[in-house]
Amino acid sequence: MYIDAGGFGELPDHSGRKAGTMRRRQVGAAMAAALGCGGAAMAGPAVEGLGFLEGYKSSYATGVSDDGRAVSITAVSIAGIFQAAKWTRGAEIDGLGTVFGEIAASTGISADGSVVVGYDDGVLRRATRWTSAGPQTLGTLPGGVNSLANGVSRDGLTVVGSSDDGTRVRAIRWTEAGGMQDLGIAPGAAGSEARGANADGSVVVGVSLGPEARAFRWTQAGGMQLLGVLPGEVFSIAHAVTPDGKTVVGGSSIESTLLGPAFRWTAEDGIQSLGAIPGGGGSVARALSADGRTIVGQTYSAALFDEVAFVWTPETGMRPLTQILTDLGIDYSGWRLRDAVGVSADGLTIVGNGYDALGRSQAWIVTIPSPGWPGLAAAGGVLGFRRRRRRAEDAGGFTMSLD
């Protein structure tokens, strides 16, 4: 298993040259029961593959828009060339272009799907922000050589990630008006890296690097606040934060190669474990809904000898996504759903990565139906999946059950 900002794991080494043009048609038909669409021919919802750029063998989702209709993608060619791309419902997968003309990868997407962030990796690696105007590299800190964007605020105006300063890697926050801001390094740490931001970019989360890495939450007023570790663990890393900045999720580990439980942090409750699936091992939380009540990520299943996507809610605890889909009668035949990396604002649309029926690494998307779908009645409504009215007081305001 791995902890990875973009959620696509150990991609091949960067090498070779970019092939083909940036605008690509989507290869392969979607699953027969397309999500979010009506029609008498469609029996119900199903896991849907997001396809591939022409000439590329793999696709990896790295984030999803708030409405679940746009997904940031990293495509990988047979030669191991990365290309940043975006999938939009009802349209093609589009390659987003490069500045240096070689390699680029995505790591996240804004709430409305109009901004994708990641990096352009030519002779030098540069944090990059893609809009309808094309790619824009964001520079480095003074004295720096390389930079990387790991996340973007929901409004698309703030990019977070890391840049070296010639000596150490440092967490950064970038805005059009202010340029690149150094978020600092915790006392005694070897460096820092930002992974996610809240709605307006005023709260940034990430990891303080060093022999005992620690998840952090940064604000302009309070600076870098370390969030601690779970009992018995040594490392922690924060991947995502709610729009209000109050709930943080991530992962912990005993050592760099042995993951512990995923965690959820709030100021009221501190850092708390999300538990485990039956027979499960380590896990990492990648993303969460706007109210913080639906958390998705990856865990290990001893029964399957494989990593699996999980969903956590306060009502159900941590469950394999496949078990939820089975209970709801949602078709995922042929798929190995190995990681969930993004979730829509309402918690009902989930994107992730895995293997399709042909054994290809392919990004996928699935939408849990609204309460009016007949399959929910058949499932007895026991999963806690339902559309909720958004109330500001609900965000992060619940006590976690770890049964």
C-alpha cells in the first residue's frame, strides 16, 4: 500500500517523449448502465469506467468536482509517459496540455471542475494550474528548482503543494495575487508538504517531514499546527479537509511501508481512528464530503489479499465499497475497486482507481442512488446513504463511533 497525494500510487518512472495531440477521444464504451442518466434500457446504476486517452494504456483518477460531473485524470502511456487530463460527463476525456512539452500529471480539481492542478515535468518539475486558457506553471520559492501542486481550493483560486528552496522541501500556498507563499517548517522537522485546502484556501493541510512525520493544519493566524498521531503509530499525513476547514482526514503508519488506521481530526475530538473492515489491515483516507460525514480511501483486505476502496460514515463505520454496492444491487462485475480517491460534496458520487474486466488500470466512477431509487428500499435503508440538507452546524459536528 502507499500514501500518495494524487491517489494513483507508484506510476512508472518519468521517461521518454510525449506522444500525440492533447485533445483525445475517449476510447471504449462506458458500462451499459451509465450513471446519472435515465432511459428504459438502463436497469440501474453501475460502476462506470472513465476510459483512456488514445494511445495511453492506463487512467488514474485524482479528484472529482463537487457535483460529480468532472474528474481530474492522469493518463499513462505504454512508454510510461504521463499526461494530465480531465473527464467530463457527456464529453470526451481531454488531455490538458503541457508547458515544457513532455510530461504532466494531475493531482486535483476545483469544485466546479474548471481548474485542474498538478505538475508539468519537463527538464524541471513545476507546479501547474490548468484552466480554459491552458496550462500555467506557478514557479518556485526563491532559490528553488522544483515545485509540485497537490491540491486546490474549492473556488480554484488557491493552489497548495511544495517547492524546494535550494536546500529543503517546503509546503507552499499559491494565489494569483500573492504568488507562492512559504508555509514554513515545524521545529525540528526536515521539511513540509501541503496536500489539500478548504473552500477558499484559508486552511491548508499536509505533512511535516522528518524522522517522525506529522500531519499538519495551517492557517494564516495560527501557522502550522501538528495534529499528532494515533496511539501506537509513528507517522501521520493529512490529505483533505472540509470546506469549512474544521475536519481533516488522512492516514497513519508505524513505518513508511506499514500503514496503520486512517484517521479523522477535529479540534473538539482530536485525532481519531476510523477503525477497520473485518479482517482489514492498514488504511488511508483520501477525501471527504462537504459535511465530513462520508470519507473515502483505501484499505487492505486480508480475505482478498488486495487493497480495496472503502467508505466510512458515522452510521456504518468503515466498509468496503464493494459490500455497499452489493447491498444496493449496484453492478460492479469485472472490477477490482482498489482505491477511492474522491467524493462529491453530497457524498454520493465516488471516484477511484482499479482494474477493469480486461485487467487494465482504469479510473472509475459510481453514484449511490438518491432515496427515491427502488434499490434503496430493497436494501432496507441500513447503509446511511441519503441526501441530507446542508446545515452549517452539521459540518464536523458529530461524535465518531468506532465499534
